[in-house]
Amino acid sequence: MPAIVYFPEGTYVISQSIIDYYQTQLIGNPNCLPTLLATPDFKGFGLIDGSPYLGAGTRVGKTGFGSTNTFFRQIRNLVLDMTRIPASVEANGIHWPTAQTTSLQNLVFRMSAAEGTRHTGLFIEEGSGGFVTDLVFEGGNYGFNVGNQQFTTRNLTFNNVVTAINQIWDWGWTYSGVTINNCQVGLNIAAGGTGSVTLFDSEINNTPVGIATARTDVSEPAGAGSVYLENVRLNNVGVAVAGPSSTYLEGTVGPKVIAAWADGNRYLPYGPIEARGLIEPSKRPAELLDATGKYYTRSKPQYDSVPQSSFLSIRDLGATGDGVTDDTAALNDALLQARREGKILFVDAGYYKVTGTIYIPPGSKIVGEALASVIMSAGRYFNDISKPKPVVQVGRLGEQGSVEWSDMFVSTQGQQAGAVLIEYNLGTYDSTPSGMWDIHTRIGGFAGSNLQVAQCEKTPATTFTSANLKQQCIAAYMSLHITKSASGLYLENNWLWAADHDLDDVRNQNTQLTIYAGRGMNIESREGRLWLWGTAVEHHVLYEYQLTDTRSIFMGQIQTETAYHQPNPDATIPFPPNPALNDPVYANNAAGTASGWGLRIVRSSGIIGYGVGLYSFFDNYSTACSAVAAGTVCQRRIFSVEGACDVDVYNLNTVGSTHMITVNGVDVAIIDHDIFFDRFRPFIGLKKLLAPSRKQILFLPIKIASSANTDTGELSVLEYVKRLTRILV
């Protein structure tokens, strides 16, 4: 059962790890942070452990939950105090090998600052994340000691840490709003497993080495350890970027700003050409910036100064949330009442079955409970593929205003071929933008969805056509539609997921599923002014992200996965193309071979991506196409730019695709199997797409070492952990 473990103000002395289980949120008092104080003889792998290592069973020596399946948990508003643990003893504040729908927010890590300290604030060695924000680290050997497929992190402060950030490995990691004070090393990416790091809107003060890298002109793989820096302020930093045997970028005694600096490979438009040095920074749309010129950010509201009388419970207003009763009218009435009374609507944990559209009016503030508040569509109203209808409609077309919405899911039950899970219409122009924090769509793979093993288990041995595929598994038309009239929306830590496996499989085998969800995130906003911080979209048929006729969009480490079943059937089945939505047409693919786009940008401008990971692991559920040195790929194309201008993408990483990017139908960056033999084929760096008529691309790519497999390389990571730390189970 979902749970919130609440810590009132106070100091809690602990001698062993607190385990953060599935759907468990550990939340302290935001107005006076409670402290978890470790005893000198503390035993455990972290004061809080998000996935303990096991000493027995089929996963012996591995994390218990499986890092790429470690979902649905949050920790916020706590102080983790390790200062009583001797400095000579290895200790972690939080062990956090997690995946999507997880977050850390508003935490303080206190560690020993004694000579030779072996304390670490946050330890992540594997997973597929993820998002953290508003963390402070004091003392210790490492503040961050981290490795994961991809992550978005912002608003981190490191004070008097030996090494603020130690990057063990990654494919792509985005850092923003980092402040490093009085450390020895700011960011260490010299471990050898780092694919790419993006650091912007940050500062490093009184630190001898800002960034340490192992990358050289002859590094193998060719682009390992690539870096992009933008708007990074230095003050009293001896060396800004230190190579293994020389200085790559000089430091400064006084204040200095690095406008933009990159270390990677360029495509102009072809390459690669090794590049290391200052480059032209991106042209930031003014409407995306705050008063200081940094990208706008806004942490999830906790309503910590709001009295209880300012909340309304949706259960108290008549909704049941039992997954059986039709709660359509109760939800709509409650939303209107809360808005009319100017109150915050609290959606108690539960499954709220709806058979009609739920309308969220402008001015609404809505918060769920324990990541377990689910609006679930059902019935005929949402099952007409030719007449799609929104399950949740945020504002009506043409309405203006803003909303705050956090900690909820929108899902479907059974066949829902016309369900648009979230339709966002509100126009928010010069005022504070709307926000959707931890708002996720989840299609299938859970008890009560009627989209589980019994209905939709994979059958790769069967060749599927529109005539014989399982109609009951056509589960959604689109996950999120940001319409033409919409603008001014801040998205943070959102996962749009068509389930690839059954998390509630009674056999406890995470059995793979074939579920058809037509489109992922479709952005058509004419005015734009959109922020996507730490968003991920997975396993849709036609595309994961599509941006059409839009502008002024910030993307901070987006991530996709192609549907595992493709190309059986391919992306043309079962959803017919809708010209009104600018659906893609797969003219360049042979019949039956098309897989959905990871990212498609059409006739748009002012699009900036700081970290883009587009992954294709499977071909009809086989990973042979993405195996090391396989000489094959899982799909031909994954990222398309069509008639767009002023598109900047930094640190593009792809997996399993022959062509990394296609511009106006021309394949620009292509994997050469004779050279790039790794299973993972990410390119890290900068791509600047100029006006199509100029036909010029500036591209900094990379590929990374591939010790990982689809299980995230747990064995190789474990060997690292054994060398580095002691494992207590």
C-alpha cells in the first residue's frame, strides 16, 4: 500500500538504514527540517537506502528492487547528519539507485570535514533517472558520487566538500543552478565512464580545480567525457578545466564568466572534428529567463504556509476513489467548488474512475497523495479512435490563467483508443507560468488497468497487422497534448509511460507487454514559453516528443524509449495518421520497418535542449540489435528536424539507431559500425541548427564506453561498488 512517512520537527537518532520502499514518500516538516542523526556505530549503506543490496536469492549482490524499475518514491525536507560517524569510516547519506517518478527535494547533508573524510552525501551507482533539486552538502569527501543513465539536477549547493561532484558514469547528466564553494574539485569526470555532462547557470568559488577530466584527443571511445558549459561563473578558481596532463581552460583569481565552452566532436555539418574551447553560446529566448538571465525554475509547491482550512479533500466532497464507482461528476464538482472558494484541492490516494472529461478550471491548485492519486478513464466515451477526447482537460481552448498541479497520475482502463490523457489549453503569457510537478501518465501494467499479462502479454512470434492485433490493448490516443492556444507551462519531473512490462504481474516476473499508445507529448503551442525539466516519454507508437509550429521551449535532459514491439507491428499501425495533428509519415522506410520517432521538431524555432537521450533497445522484443558489437541497429532514424530554425541541442545521446539525426529528410550524423562498435551509441555535445536555407549544422557528438546492458550493467557497477565501499546487508 502507498505510504507517507511524516517526520515532525526534531532529531531522530538512527543506528541503521531507513529503507524507502515502493510508493513510500519520506517527508519532513518543511518549516523546520527534522534531522536524521546517525550514531557513531551506524550500520548500513546509507542513512536512507532506496534499494538495499541483497545477500541471498536470485539478485544476490545486486540492488533489491532492480535500479531501472525503482519507481514511485520521494524524499524531501530532511537533514541527514553523519557528523558522529568517524571521518575514517565510509558512509552515505542517501543510497539512491533509482529510475523515473522519483525525486529528492529540499535536503541538507552534513558530513565530517576532517582530514581524510570518507563521507558521501548522495550515492547513485546505477538506474535510469531521474530528478533531484534543492540540495545542500556540507563537508565530506563527495557531495555527489553518482552514476546513472541520465539525470536532471538543479539548485545544488556544495560547501567545503573535497570533491563536490564525482561522476562515476552516465550517458547524459544535466546540472543547472549548481553553487560550489570552498571545495578542492568542483566536478570530477575523470573516472572514465562518463558519457556527457552539461553544466549551466552555475558558479564555482574558491576551488582550485573547477572541472577535472580524463578526456584527451585520443580518448577511447572517441568522445568519452565530453562536456558543455554555459553561463558558468568562476571566482578564485585555479584551473577552470584540468586535463590529465595539461590545463584545458585557465582559471581566474577574480570573477569570470564562461559564456560557453565545449569539449567534444563537431559536425559542420559532417564530422567528427575534435573541438575543445570556447564557442558561441546559445541564443536564449528572453521569455524563458528569470530576472538574472538564467533559465526560469520553480520548485514544487509544498503549501507549507497555508492553513489546513485552505484545503478541501476530494473524498469529503463525494468522490470515492475505489476504482469501481464512476467519479466523473464528483471530481468535476469538487474542482469547480475548490476554484470558486479559492482553496487547494487535495486528491486523496485512490483510483478515480471517470467516464467523461475532467475539467480543471484556470486558477486551480491541486495536489495528490503519496504518488497514489490516479484519475483513470474507462468506457465508450474514450474509445473512438476517430474522435479523440481528453481525460483531463486543463482549461478550455482560448482560456487564460494558470494552475498548480502536483503528485498525480492519469491512466486508462482497458481499450481506450481515443483517450488523450491530458489536454493542456491554458494561455499564460506575462504572468507566473502554470506548473505541473510530478504529474505522470501511466498506461497499463498495473492491477485494475485491464492491460496486464492476461490481456496484453507480448507475443513476438506472431506477425501483427491491423487485422489481427489485440484491439483491447489499444489503450490511449495520446498522453499529453499542449495545444495551439496554450503557453506559459512549467513541467518538472514528468513521465509519460506506456508500460512495457507488468509491475503487478502475479508471477512477479515483470512480464513484458504489448500496449498501443498512439502519441507521447505533442506540443503545438503557438506562443511557446514552455519549460521541460527532467521529462521522459516512453513506448508510444508514432513518436515520443513532437514539437510543431511552436517556439521558445527549454528542455533539460529529456529521455525516450522506442516501443519494444516495433516494428512488429510498425509505427503505421494501429493509429492512422491524423493530418490535423501533423502526424509523421514514414515515407523513407520500407513497408513494415518503421519505428516511432524519439523526437520530432517541425517548423519550430527557439528550441534548446540541454541533454537529449533517445534510446531504442529492442527489435520485436529482441535486444540482439543493441548488443555489443552486434553490427546491427534497432531502428534507422530516431530524431527528425523538419523546416525548423534556431534549434540548439547539447549532449545528444542515441542508442540503437543508425542515424542520430535527420534534417529535412537528410541523414546528418550516422553511426559507422567499423568505428563505433559499442552497443550504446550516444553522441554528447552541441548541435546548432540554423535556418534551413543556410544548411549548416554545428554538432558536438560523443559515444560512451558500453559496460552496461539492458539491466544497466549491474555486475560491472557492483564490482566498482565493492572496490569503493563496504556493502552491509
